[in-house]
Amino acid sequence: MKKQRNSFVALCEIASQNNWCWNINCTTCGHNAFKVSFSKLIQGVHPDHTSFWPNGKENNSSLKEMNDYSNFLRNTSEENQIKLVSIVVEAKLTDIQVVTKFPDWLGYIGLVMNHCPSKSAYKILSESFLPQFIVLIEDDEVICKYLKEKQSKNEILNISDLSKIEKSTAFKY
């Protein structure tokens, strides 16, 4: 039997194909499609299954399910934050890059960070993604050095770091 791909990678691909909003400060949609989808992920529903999309894959289609999948619509418990980041960190950044547009995939990770603000969640994300980011941007000496320093000091990756990574010369898109 073929191993199922990571559900966050699958979600990123759909979001990128359908131009979902990932602006953390958006007051129009509030990135509710992601909030509903994050709830589905922690409940074990996989984006590669048709059951994930009863109303279509457009940015606002999942809003019809807000009542059933509301874990991330308000303050999210630390338990749910850990569930989500545990799924997310099983994804390889290179797998996400392959199926999404740049810089969208950084925005998707930023949304996870925004909706999983506990120190524990940030620590899990940092431990997994910092080494991967360092490899991805090794051609940009300045940002690579900055991230290596964070890693050596056991500092936590944050959203402003994603902005620095986005501006890296290693990404020539």
C-alpha cells in the first residue's frame, strides 16, 4: 500500500492552487479557510480525500463547515496547537516547496505559527524547521549565519524570521 503524503503538504498544495489568503493581518477573510482546515487536520481528515472538500476547494468554501471545525477559530488549546504542529513538522520543507508557489509556503507556515502561539508549539516547529531552513538558504551567508546562531543558542524561530528568509538571495524566483 502506498504511503499517504503528509496532510499539511497536501493542504499547502490545494491552498496554493486556489490562491488562498495567507495574510496574517487579513481582516477580510481572516484566513478562516486555513482555520477550518487546521481543525480538520487535527481531527484526522486528510486533504487528499474528497471528504475534506464537501463544498469545493475555493478559499471561502470551507466556511460552510465552521461550526463543525472550529478548533482554530478562537483561542486554541495548547493540546490542539501541539497536534497541529506535530502534523506540520512531519512535512519536509522541500516537499512543501515543490507543490506551492513562493512565498506562499512561507505564509502557510506563518499561519501555523500565528495560530499555535504556545512556547511548546514554537519549540517543536523550530527544532524541525530551523535545520531545514539552514540547508535551503545555505547560499545566503548572512541569513544562514543568523539562523545557525539562533539554532546554536536554542532560540525559537518566529514569524519575523520567515520574512528574513523570504528576502533571502537563496530564493531566486
